[in-house]
Amino acid sequence: MAVSVGTVLLAAVCHLDGAGASTFLITIPALLPLYQRLGMSRYLLLLLVGTSMGILNMLPWGGPVGRSAAALDLDPVTIWRDLIPVQIISLVLLVGMAVILGYRERPASLLTRRSSPTPAADPAATRATPASAPQSRTPQPAQTGRPGPSSPPTPPGRRCGSTPSWSSPP
């Protein structure tokens, strides 16, 4: 949760200049290794950075407010003063969304850490097979390379494992 909330805040601070390229060039290289290390979704990183940029794009020196002010022959600051409460409420809601999405991302990162148990943590993996246990001597289909009863039949004229050659006749 802290990483996703930090992503929103970092993107908001970086986007105060109004340029999306610099915001992406600062936030993505800084946070992508952290997201990969924690096993978090890269799409979440893009969603949080993009949404934060969208909210802060309504600054007077940003593109949309400047174009609106030019079309209406108004000062951009007069338009922005009415947008300040909208921006504050939107940022608070975005932080709340980051908390919820960060909480949803947490089980995925915990599952990836728990999916590969260490031999000391899994007693069944360290247990040796007893000498009195009967060993199966029948070869399995995967060991012999022959197709088993559940595998689909091989089309006529093709060997198992060969790739079709479309340039020469079969």
C-alpha cells in the first residue's frame, strides 16, 4: 500500500511542471525496479502515474486550462481557481484508490514469495523414500518419447516433434 500511495504522491510532485514526458522519465525508471522486486503489477504503476498526471494536468500552465482560457479570452488563473477544490478532492480519492489497489496487490506479492518453499520449510521435500517402498519399473510415456493414450494422434506424414515445412511438399 505504501508503494502505491508513494507512486501517486511522487507522480503528483513530478507533474507540477505540467510536462508529461518528464513525469514519466522520472517516475517509471525510479519505481519500476521496486514494483518488479515486490512482484507488483506494472499496469498498476502506469495506472497510478497516469491518473495522477491527469488530475494535475488542470494547472494554469498545463495544456487544457491554457487552451480553454485562450478560447474563452480569460486568464488561466481565473479558470484554475474554480478547479482547485476538484483537484484536491480528486487527489484524496486517488490516494484512497491507491490504498485499495495496493491492498489488492499485497496477496499477489505474498503468493509469489510463498510459492517456492525452501527445503527446510517443507518437511515432505526433505523426507527420503524408505527402502522398503516398491519402485515402479514401468516406463512413463514422457520418459520414452512415445505418445501416450491421452495424447492426440499424429497426422499422417509427420513425425513427432517435427515442424511443418510449408516450402516443400509433405
